[in-house]
Amino acid sequence: MASILTPRCFSHRLSPSFPRFHLPPSSHPSRRSPSLIRMEASSNGASDAKETAAPADPSSDSTNAAASNSESEDPLIQYVVLRRDLIDTWPLGSVVTQGCHASVAAIWSFKDDPHTLNYCNSSNLHAMRKVTLEVKGEAQIVNLSEKLNSSGIDHKLWIEQPENIPTCFATKPYPKSIVSSFFKKVKLCK
């Protein structure tokens, strides 16, 4: 009997030859500790799935557990804001790359911030939260960036070089309660 270990968060991304699993909402990986799904193929070709606990992380301690508990009440979130005019005119991969640049730059720029450290902690990597939004164009992204600056919200406005075009921005990770009000009127990117 063949056995494959697959992280729970990737079980829905398996190739079509693997069975798909529909997980109840309470088993979503961001709401539970990491676990593994053991898929065993029997001799008749059918597959059975058994859930097993993930190996314990020796670096985790009670401090990380306390941080995770408080985070579940007010989760850390990173907002990425893209320009709709670029989404409509540039190749999709180029626009996604701009958002990735801004996200990584925001994380790196504020790498010593306690929220960023908690967001990037190895025990929280499976539960990162990002929201990707869109604004109409350059004027709107610059205005929103200036509003965040004046309110003391740390973020990285990505300026594509050598064209010197502001393409997007990403906030550093913040508790949702602190930053969500700045994005209430901004549309989800579709």
C-alpha cells in the first residue's frame, strides 16, 4: 500500500489524479494547528485519507502560543493595493509581480516591527492573511498612500523603475482592527 504525506493546506491543489477533499470550515488550516493528510492507495485503486498530527515544532513555545491566541481575536493582515488601469492593460503576471514586490518590500522594510516578526514567525507561516484590493489608477493609489502616511500607517509604495511609475503598495502586517477602516471604501481586486 503506497502512502503519501501532504500538508493539509495543499490537499486541494493536488493533481487531478488525486482525490479532492472538501474540508469543513472548522478544519481550515488557518484555524487549526498544522496537520497532515495521509493518503493511502489500496490495491483496488481507491484512496483513503487519514489525518495525522504534524510533527511538533521544537522552536515553538508558550510565547508563540499566546501570540497566536491573541492573533485569532484580532488577526494580523497585510493589505496589497493594485491599480485597475494596469490590470486592464498589462499582462496579469506583471501586475501580480508588482504586488509581490510591494509585499516583500513592506515586510523587509519593517522586518524588526513586532507585528511583522509575529506575522513571519515560523509557527504562523501557515496562517498568513493578505487582502488584495484595487483602485482606479495612479492618482488614487498616490492619494491613498498619502492618506496612510498622514495617519502613520507603515506601507511600501512600489515605484516601477526605470519608468518611475507607482504601480501598487502593501502595508506592513497590522492587526485588522487598526487598518481595516482605511480600506472600507476600496474594492476587492477581481
